[in-house]
Amino acid sequence: DKSRTIHTYSKSFKNTKDILQKLFPNGKIPESDLSSLNNHCNQFIENLDSEHYPSKNKPYPLSYLLENGTASLLYLICKILKPEKVVETGVSYGRSSSYILQALHENNFGTLYSIDYSLRPWESKQMLGSMIPDFLRDRWELVYGIAHKKLKPLLDSLQQIDIFIHDSAHTYNNMMFEYKTSWPYLKKGGLLLSDDLITAFHDFSIKKNIEPIIFSENSKDETLFGILQK
């Protein structure tokens, strides 16, 4: 959303362990081997490198994909929190979905509900979440449609959720809508997570009087990932 500025945070975390210790001071950080999933996702990306964008085979730019550290952070949060219901908006190829589902698979508990749709002529429902390994799909439900129309009915049907993740259209109005809509459904101690922060996340955290946890995966703070704990 070029009409909105990116808020400058005075403090951000560069290390996932520091974030986990702040979120779960009494929790044990699990020792996990993500090499198989990492290899799977890297191979998927490598296969797309030679494809032309935009096209049916490459409907989204690779820059849409969540960065490695953030994907691993999502996995570790879900491993520790052991959520029953996770809701995310924005799927594209499904990198974030894959890491969440890996944790749910290892926990043998929980379901991920993902909202997204095909907007442009070269996009298709089949490519949404196409990166997700087949053995992880039993805990995944794709809610096909626009988040603005699908989010509230989904949350009404679920009643309570453990984690909400925004990664759909990064406009001020859409981000604020998703934050405000999902927040009442989060359990106490639940998490609101957001990728690609603009001022909306800062404004919402001020409104709720909650200090956000900001994860910056690179030294230039070009991509920020935000966390609010209810």
C-alpha cells in the first residue's frame, strides 16, 4: 500500500529463539529437523525458476514466499503452542502453510484454515498451496474466496481460534479489517501474526495497548513480521 508509510520500530528481534523465549518464558524450545521440508520447498522453488511469470505454471512472483527464518518461526510457534485452530489469509504457493502443517502433523493435533482466491487470469485454484506436501494436506482446509467475505463466516463457525495470520492484500484498510475481525475470536494467550507490516499493525497494537514483537530477518529491516499476544 504505497499510500501508507512503514512504521519504524525502535526494537526488533533478529533471532527466533529470543522471540520464543519472550512469548513462552516457561516453554521448551523443541529440537526439530526441518531438512526434509526445507529440501522439498527448495526443490519446488528451483523448479519454478525457469518458468515465466506471470503464467499458469508461475502465477505468483517468488518474492511472495515467506522467508526461511519466518517460516521456521511459524513452525516453532505451532510446535510449542500446539494450536487446535489456525486461520491464515493469503496462501499463494503455500510455504507458510507447509511449515504450520508440519508442526500440526508432528503434534498430531490441529487444523489450518487458509483463505485465498484466484484474482488474475493466470491464477488458478489448483496452484493455491501447490507447494504443500501431500502427506500434510489432511490437516489443511482451503476456504476459497475473498477474505473480506469469507473471514467472518469462518470465524463464526470456528467460534475460537488459537492463531490468526495475515498475509493477504497488504493495504491499510484490509489489514485493519482482518486484525479487528479476528481479534475477538482469539483465545486468551492466542497470537495475531502479520507479515509485511505497514502502519496498520502499529495503529492496531496501540489501540489494543499491547507491545508488539517485531521479527526482522535482515539487517535492513526491509521485511518485518509482527506478533501480538492476546
